[in-house]
Amino acid sequence: MGQYIRRRLVTAIPVFFGITILVFLMLNLAQGTVADLMGEGTGASDGDRATLEAALGLDQPLPVRYLSWLGGLLRGDLGTSYLTGREVGKLIAQRVGPSLLLTGTGVVLAVALAIPLGMLAAWKPRSGWDRLASGLSLISFGVPGFFLCLAGIFLFSVTLGWLPANGMYTAGRYAGLGDLLAHLILPAGVVCLSSLGELVKQTRNACLETMGEDYIITARAKGLGDLAIMTRHVLRGAFVPVLTTILSHIPHILGGSVVVEQIFGWPGMGSLLFSGISDRDYPVVMGVTVVIALAVLCTNLLLDLIYGLADPRVRYGKG
């Protein structure tokens, strides 16, 4: 098992650095720099902008700038924001909590709904539960996340006035738990609905496959009830496929949450990433990229470990 883990780590390391190189190149291929944006409307001359670029190190060749940033990363330094002058690590630390709250709530809701709904759809095919599962999957697969955000805002905020549409708390008032939950419902609901289709589909398919196993047929022959069979045997047999589906879906959830945070004005890493891109604040963008890339790679590594534990052929094969 140790050799299997080492192989996965060796594979993940070049992927991580490849991601950072690609993002760094894409950022620096964009027209204009932060010096150009800061000079707009201020009457700054070309010499002033060149001086600012030199102060920020933007006059250095691209490989030199990347290696300088990489050296700081290896020392645990994510750099300093061009605009605010604050350490990128501290900026990200302030945003991690809200992002985890939003994403975690959406994932927990999706799992809490998908597992029982997928089991019911498998238990009673072509029933109302199965049609409900198919309908939710169709919405989840077919409707873009940004449209779900806009539809939720229009219905629950503009038309009904039930829920706030922006921010994490209401400005100018006491920020209590109730106010936080009111602001969390809409964005977390979008994350949940966007993730629900794949989880319901895979849970249903895994349960249907498990229900055809010989030990399930034997349990039925012994007179064990349907509820006991589903909870004690079918769900246990489908646990690994369902868990791997959840873990493999997390990168998609993280990507979707970036858009959700921006639309709802949620103060997480997604909105920080968007503002960094629009302001050409390269250290901020690279810092957020590092955190997201590490989260995705760690999730994939955990997924590989689960596969290795569940199936020794993966662990001892070429894997």
C-alpha cells in the first residue's frame, strides 16, 4: 500500500506544477497589467507605469517571475497583493471559512437527498420516486449553474421577497445565525441542485447493480423485508461506488461554487479569484489557484486510496 501511495504522489506533483505554470502563462498573456489598470483615469505617464511595473517586478522575463513566485511558494510565501499590499495567505485565510461553509453545506444537502432518493428510485423503478429522481437529474444536468442562481434570485428574492440575494450578512445590522442562514439558503441550494443529478444517478445505478447480487436474492428468500434489505445490504454494497462518486464530483462542485460566490456576492475564495483576475492581481490569482489545485489533487488522491483499499487489483496492478 505504501508503494501505491508513493506512485500516486509522484504522479500528483508534476500535475500540480503543471497547473501553476499553465495559469501563470495565461495570466501573463492577457493584455495589460495591474500598472495599466491603476494608471487609467489618473493621467499617469508611460514612465510612471514603467516605474510601477519595475517596482512590482513585472519588467522581469516571464521565466524569472515564475521561478521567483515558485521559490516563495516553496518557502510558504504566496506573495503580496498588488492592490492592497496585504499578504495573499492572509487574504485567502479570511475567505476559506465562507467557501467551506457554502460548499460543505451544498454537498451535505446533496448527499442527504441523493442517497435516499437514489435508493427509493432503485427500490421502486418507474414509480413516483423514480420520476422525481429523473426530473431532478434532468434539471441538474441540463440547467447551467448561473441560470439556477438567477432563477433563484428572481423567484425567492425579487418576486417573493423571502430570501436575501447578496452577501453573507445583512449590512448595518446584527449578524446573527438566523441572518447567516437566510443568506446561505439560496447559494447552498444552487450548489446542492447542481450536484444532485450525478449523485442520484450513480446511487440508483449502484443500488440496482447490488440488488442483483446472489446474497440479496438469498436474503429475500429467507424472508427479510425490503426495508431491511435496502438499509443493511444494498446500501452497504453500494457504499464504495457512491462514495467515489461523491469524491470525484467535488472538483466540479468547487468550480461551480466559484460562479455561485460571484453571483451571490459571497465573500469566499471564488469572489476573491474573480476580483484578482479583473484587477490583474497576479499573486492573488496564483494563491487561490494553488489552494484549489491542492484541494482537487488531495481529493483525487483520497479517491485513488479508496479504490486501492476496495480493490487490491488496483493497488498491486499497474494502477
